[in-house]
Amino acid sequence: MRSLDATLTTLLEKISPGELRIAVPRFAVLQGLDRCEVSFRTRAYDEVFCGKSIREAAEMALESLEDPPAGDVDPIVPSWYRLSRMQRQFVEQTLKRLLADHMARAASLNIARSPQAHAEYAMADAFQAALVALEFDDVDEHLAPLPVEPLQGRVEAEQQEADWVDSRGDLRKKKGEALSSAVAALKKKNRGQARRS
């Protein structure tokens, strides 16, 4: 029998780059039951496995991935928050650019009365839907905005790091000077006491 660590490690490897959630279900809290749930998201729905312990729920989730039902090829949804804010901005801007490209192509084909215009509009709608879906990834379950890290360029971040290293060096230098002056004062005091005695 696998240990809990091994089960969770294997489960995480199977659903990567998705997000694994371990929680106590609300009904268990309200009814005072010993229940835990392990869940992850696929493209179509949330997979939730409930058991008397985390081990039992995790083993059920792992069995579903190792031996999926016939024809079940629904991919795991990647965790949007594993990306940095800069990477998310890049994805969003790329989707906006592709949406604009397909809309422009659809409009030009529509003017030329081409039957491919419908396909271009459908592609533009798909990119628009992707952007709308990403909007809801920036809010929590109460639709309150989630905190985001500041967006800054790599050069600015490197400069801030260099300034921080310089400030630490200055602080170390000041501490060294203060220490050496304290040592010199103690030596002078000790020499004075030695001469007097």
C-alpha cells in the first residue's frame, strides 16, 4: 500500500499543470461527519472525490486517473495562477490580437460576400469567449478581485535587486565601521586602565 505522501505526489504529477484541492466539504462540517474531499478541474467539470480520510479520497482520485472510464479524454485545466502576472498579460494580449485579426478577416470576407466569413466570425467569437473566461480567473468566489503582484519590466526588477544589494553592502560597511570604532574605544579604555594600575 502506498503512503499518503507517495499517493499525493503521484496525483500531483498526473494532474500537473492543474491545481489539486484538499478540503473538508461543507455538509461534513454542518453534520459533524469525518469526511475529506480531493478535487481538481477538467475542461468540462470539477472532479470531486470524497472519503473518510485524505488518503481514501486521494486514492479514489488517483484510481480515476490511472483507470479512466472508456472514452474519457477530458484534459486537466491548467492552473492560471502558476503563471506570473507578466505571462498572463502576454496570454491576454495575444488573445486580443488574434481576436482582432479574425474580426478584420471576417469583415473583409463579409464585404466580399465570401462563405468563409462565418468561420472567421466563429474564430473571433471563440477568442472573445476565452478572454471572458480569463476575466473570472482574477476574482474569488464572491467576485471580489484577487490581489495581483505589481507588473514591472525585467530591467526595472533587476535594477531594484541591484539597489537592494548595494544598500545591504552600505549597511554592512556602516556596521563594520561602528564595530571597529567600538573596538578602538574599548582598546583605548583598557590601555588607560592598564597604565593607571
